Amino acid sequence: MDCTTANKNNDTSDQYRSRGNEAFKIKNYEESLKMYTQSIMTAEIDSLNFALSVANRSAALYYLEEYEHSLKDIDQAFKSKRYPLQNNYKLFERKGNCYRQMNHISIALELYSNQLFLGEILIIEKPIAGVFKNSMWMFNCNYCFQRCLSAIPCSKCSQVVYCDETCLRKAHTCYHGIECSLVYPLKADPTIEPTHDLALRCFVKLINLMGVEHFCSMVRKYNEPNFSFDKNSNNCFMDKTFHSIYALGGNETKRTVSNLFFMHCTASMMVSLLSLNEYYDIPSNLLGTVGVSLVHLLCIANLNSYASVELSKYIGKSSNNISNRPATYDSVALVLCSAYSLINHSCDPNVIVQTYSGVEVTRAIQPISKGSQLFIDYGVKFFSHGKEERITHLFDQYQFQCRCQACTNDWPIYASLELDELFISNGPLIINDEDGDNHLSIPKTTLSKFNEIVDLLLIHHKINVDCLDFLFSFLDLLYSNFEKPCTIHYKCIQLVQACMYYTSDQVQYAIE
Ligand SMILES: [Zn+2]
Ligand SMILES: [Zn+2]
Ligand SMILES: [Zn+2]
């Protein structure tokens, strides 16, 4: 028998931890301390069970006012490397509280600053490129994407419109000068999807910026077997447009033969169109490299682009009142953003993106501690898509298996909630934290404010952007006091998302 693991058993450890949580809930901290210690003793070395129990014990010790021991347990939990990263903020917060109780205010403040607060803006970026969904091209400027009912057309082709001469000129200099003669044949081809247009737009922007010779030499360099980025050049990713597009993943090695074959066919069709283009002459010896680059850009666009969602606006002043319209999310364009594309997936994402007149703004919707990872959702979330559906989508589209907390622990789906179920019963509401960390009683006034927002937002679609601050602080209150998954948390996330959407025309983010 291996003596190091003799008699250790994670199931037994779990039972002790549950008993510790029970005692914690009724504020019997001494009993919970005993149970958590038993749980720690029986947990297998280096297991998640050990990390969870030691973290819970730090909470019991905190309430027993044994701050130094609590700090020691917090450090043990951090050191174990098994404590879920997304819950690190709880430990940072507790650590800060311990130091505050011990009158080490400056250390406490430093620890609190190790976290991003909810609603904090993490990325503001203009997409590298974007293309309209077919239905939008007539009423949105082809350059700045803003809605424009009195647009001016391109002087050559009949396929695009612009706000004014300035947008028209900028678009021509940037890409449309080359793209103009390609738009029509592409639109006429039924196999061409918006992601293909997006790949071509990226290519055209790059050759316009760098010149096709330089572009092709970079592509060749990039395809050399020992290629690596120059780590000495600062900000090489964001500064150099070529890298910020071309370095994104395309998953070529994981694609099926038929999918890759289709990408090659599309690329070769684009090469033929480009070689006939009267506005830009690509030397015939470079056409092969151009084809190679287009396959990669097609794969990148297919993998990394997402639909940018903007507030529905209707034509005519009287119909602009959307209160009697169904609440739908209007997907305006398909966009590719370089920084946003670097973020991995979780079915329980900790950041959320919203479009503000063509600018993409990414915010924290969970407490995120310094050094931990950001997660977006790749089109599927635990509360709106069942586990099987998520597995299939993520595997088919992105070739990976998700191991987020929601997938590992089979979190329930909430999509079936009806509109009137989004209201919270008019309290006071008592929530017990399943982890045993805390009890929370939400005052009646806070609950009625929440319900007022549900009413304004989802029934009348009339809301002020200030409500977002309230919702983020409400969400923060929920996060520091209870374990997910839980209906009230789901309701609040739904509201944050809807509030960002319905107030997206009230805020401007300018990037030059
Ligand atoms: Zn414009
Ligand atoms: Zn044109
Ligand atoms: Zn997942």
C-alpha cells in the first residue's frame, strides 16, 4: 500500500466539508472548524477537495476572529493551485478583511485593488474589419457602420452607401477602392457567406496598407517552420496590423478535409476575381501566396468573428417608440476584433461585450482577480443552452471540449424563465450561501428598485444608462454572498445584458 495516500478519500472529505457547511450556516463556527479540519485531513493530497476545504476553513477562522490562522489557510488555498481561479476573488477579499481587522489598512487596500470591479471596462476597440449582415447594407454606412437613412451611394458600384463624403473617402482609401469591383460578383455567388466577405475585407485592408509585395513577404516569413514573433519588440501584437490579424488562430490543422477543401475553393475564386481587378494589380508571381493567405484569413474569420448587436431602430419617428415591439436583439454586422479574439471560452463567461456605434466595449460581469483569465462565451452559455448542445456546438465549430465549472458540475439551464418570472418576490429576501460562506438579507428597497428596472427595461424598453450602475452593484452583492448557479444570479445577468443593449445609444466611446 502507498502510505502517502493511505486512508485518504475525497468522498469522505466531501462529507465532512458538507457537515462543516451545515454548521457554518447556523453560525456554529467552532463545529465547522472541526469538520473542515477533518475534511482537510481526509482529502487526497493536491486535490480540489483539499483546496475547497482549506478555503472554507479560512472563512470559519475569520469569523472566529483567528485572523492569522485564517491568512495561513488562505495562503494554503492559493498555494494548492487547485482552488478554482474564478473564485480567487473571494480569497483576496477575505485576506483584505483579515488585514483590515488586524489594522494593516495599507495591505488591505492593496489586496482589494487586486480585483477588477463589476462593470469595469477592460477593452475598448474598433473592429479590425466588419461586414454587414445582408439586410443592413442599405441603411448603415459602409465605413463607420452608423445607421443613416439619407446615405450617399458609391460613385462606381451599386452595392454600398455612406453617411457622407468623408466616410466615402475614408472607405475608398482604406479598402473600397480595391473592393468596389469585387462586391457585386461576390454578392451574386450563393456560396459566399458574410465570414468570406470579412476575410476578403481583411486582406484588402492589409495589402492597401502594406503593399502586396510586403504583405506576401510577411506571409512567407510567417509560414516558415521556425517562425516566431520577435519577443523584444514591445506591443508587437497590437501595434502591427499584420500580426494583429494574421496571428489569430484559424484551426487549419483541426479542420475536416471537406471544410478545408471548401476554404481553398473560396480562396481560389477570390484570387481569380482579384487577378481580374482593374483597380489593383497583383503581380502574377504573387498570386500563389495571396491564395495561401486567403485560406488562412478565411479560417480566421470563420473562427473568430462574431455578430455585433445594436439597438433596433425603426423607420419613421412614430415607430421609433419600441415599447410595443418584441424585444429582439438586432445583429447588425459580423466583426473581427483582435484583442477580443484572444479571449477563451467559458459557458459562464466573466466578461461581456456590447457595441456602441461601431465600437466594441468589453466589461467585467464577474469579480476577476489580478492574474486570472478572462472568458467570453463562443455563442453558448450554461443558462441558455443545455450541456449536450454546448458540447456539440463547441466541438463542431471550435474543436475543443469545454471544462468550465458549469460543464464539470452540470449546472442547470434557466432558459425556460418567462418574462414575469424575472421579477424578484418583494422580499426581504434571505439567501443562504451553499458554500457556507455567508448569509445575505437583501433589503426591500433594493428589491423594489430591481423590479422597477425589470419593468422599465423588459416591458417598456425605456431605461436610463444610470440603472446599469445599480445592476452591477446588485450583481456584486450577489457574488460576494452566494454560490452560483442560482436563479437570482441568472435574472441579474439577463438584466445587465438587456440594460447594456437598450442604453447602447446613450453612450459614446470614441477611438481615433
Ligand atoms: Zn459613416
Ligand atoms: Zn463601390
Ligand atoms: Zn463549459
